[in-house]
Amino acid sequence: MDEARARDVLTAAGLGAGPGRGPALLSLGENAVFAVDELVVKVGREASLLPRAERELAVADWFAASGVPAVRAAAPEARLVDGHPVTLWHRLPDAVRPAGPEDLAVLLRAVHALPAPPFALPPRDLLGGVERWLRLAGDAIDPEDAAYLRARRDAYAGEVAGLTPHLPRGTVHGDALPRNVHVGPDGPVLVDLETVSADLREHDLVVMALSRDRYGLPAESYEAFTTAYGWDVRTWAGCAVLRGARETASCAWVAQHAPADPRALAEFRRRVTSLRQGDHATRWHAF
């Protein structure tokens, strides 16, 4: 799904025009996210993602009832429009500053302290999207690279299933990065709740460890995160396994953009080459 297709879906949903300036694209990843007047509209890539969109709305309601600062839904149900899930959200006030690692850590502590919700959360299927992302990449990527990632996925799936956690299992955000925190006038709030799951809480912490090792997060910023959270996941014996699984998923994720974006193809090649070579230090670029 490219931006043009997502805009067609907005129009079909009756959201393509309004009294304001019209839809403004905020991001294009797993979803196309648009600002439409006082709303934020998320358009999912395909119909199979409708259950995930419905669960994200349930999570938002649960977080609101539990006092967790997070984005709030503007409509109670997801709609399937021309084969794409569409959800509506209240637009947040303008940010007063960028989110820092310590902001994320405080919010994660709140999420990790929650009891089980009144509905079922799935496990964090970190590697579950690999096949779909590779399918969307199609012929844009080398078939041998796709085969390599499938084999790597299968190997890590078994290793992740056998991990012994240090922290109690429970609710996790699933994509715990400062970019998923918005700091408005009332303080930091979590956004992008679609990967909220019930699993190893270490999932939320290894993301920042990987940011330090792969994406150039300064050591002092990582230290601010671990200090605010109260523990460094790198001291856990299972950290390397979760890191390897997330690297596999992150490499496959960027592949889906390769058919339409030469920058994504270049980044995919950078990532898969470093994985093939066992190179843990090559800098990856956020995409």
C-alpha cells in the first residue's frame, strides 16, 4: 500500500476532505497514518490486520480505564474500507519537546505493572510478520536473502520459545521506542498500541538495547533509560536471543518497502548483509 492507495481508502471512508486543510500524511509503515482535522486516521495495509486494529481499540479503552497515559480512540470500532482496516483516534496536542528514553521507561513501568486485561491479549509474535513482509517485498529482493531470513526466523522462533525470563510475564507494549511516545502539555503518552501483547516483559527492554547497538543511541541515553526503568536487560542471559529475533524481524520489515522505495532496498541490503556476515556492529538506519 502506497500513499495514493491509502488516500483512496480515506476518500472511500468519507475522510478524504473536510473543512480543514485535508489529510496530512504523518507516517507510512505498517499503517498509513493521516492527520484529518482533529482526528488521526490509521489505514492498515490489508484486511487480515482487522483483528489487530480491533484489539488496539480495546487496549486503548483498557489503558484509559487503568490510568495509563496513552492515545485515545475517537470511534469505538474499526471499519474495513475497500479491504483496509480504518481506525479513528483523537489527535494529540502539539509536542512540547521530543520524547526521551526516560519518558519511555516511566511509561513502560506503568504498563508492566498492570494486571491482566478483561480480554485476551496474544503473545508478542515478534517473528509472525516476516512471511507477510517478504511476500510484500516480492521480486524486489534477492530470493536467497528471503530464504535466509525465513531460515533465521525459524531458528530464532524455537530459541525464543525456550527462554527463561528474568521479569514476570505480563503486558508489554511490543514496540517500545521513544518515537512511540508523544510529550504534550500534560506529559508523555504512549502511541501505536497495535503490538500490545502478553509475553516476556524483556521484549520491551531489548528494543532499546538494540537501539544502542545498531541505531546509534548514545550510551548516556541508554543509561538514562535503564536508570529510569530500574534494570538493564543486557545483564539477562536471554538478551542475545531476543536481540537476534528482533533484528530478523526488523530486516524483513524494511523489505516490504523495497518495491517502491530505493532507500528501503538499500537499507534492506545493508541489514541482511550484516546479518549474513555475523556483523553485530554495522550501523542500521531507522526507516
